[in-house]
Amino acid sequence: MITRYALFEGSVKPGETAEFRAAILDRLVPLWRQFPGNTDVRVMFSEDRDAGAPEFPLILGITYPDMATMESALTSTARDQSRDVTQEIVAEFFEGRIHHHVTTANHFDP
């Protein structure tokens, strides 16, 4: 399993948290769910962090069975559309940067 994370490092404009979250859920999640071959889409909104830790108001994780499937999804129409919508939402609500990290998952039962 491969998970590609988008880390939104920065801050939501003051007083805009509810609107930012609604825009993500209403406008982007439907597009992210259309990425071909994904097995899981996770949208995580920050609620708290350690003192002095960088702020990540949003972390997106999309999981794929393998790198080839992920790479194919990154060339899809849904990805192109999501990039456009992300730029709109960022311009309206977010100050910071977005960076991506690809991970290999290891799962362990409790």
C-alpha cells in the first residue's frame, strides 16, 4: 500500500476555519474520491498540536495499491480538476504551502 499525503502547512485565515473545512468537504472530497485506483481517501483537520509545532490545518491522505496506480491517478482528469479547485480554496482561505509525501504503510493489529 502506498499513501500520498498532502500536508497543508500554514494557517487558515482568521475566522474562516468553518468555511475552509466546508469548502474542502463539499468541493474537493468528491474530486479526490474520483482519483482512479484509490482505495482510501482520508481528510484530517487539525484540532490541536504540541507547543511550538508547525501548524497543519489539513492533511489529506489518498491510498493506492502501488506506485504505478498512484502515478496513473496523478495524470487523471479528476486530479487536474482538484488542482484548480485547490488553488481557488487556498487563495480564499489559506496562507502557507502544500507539500506532498509518499509513504509505504505497515499495519499492525493491537
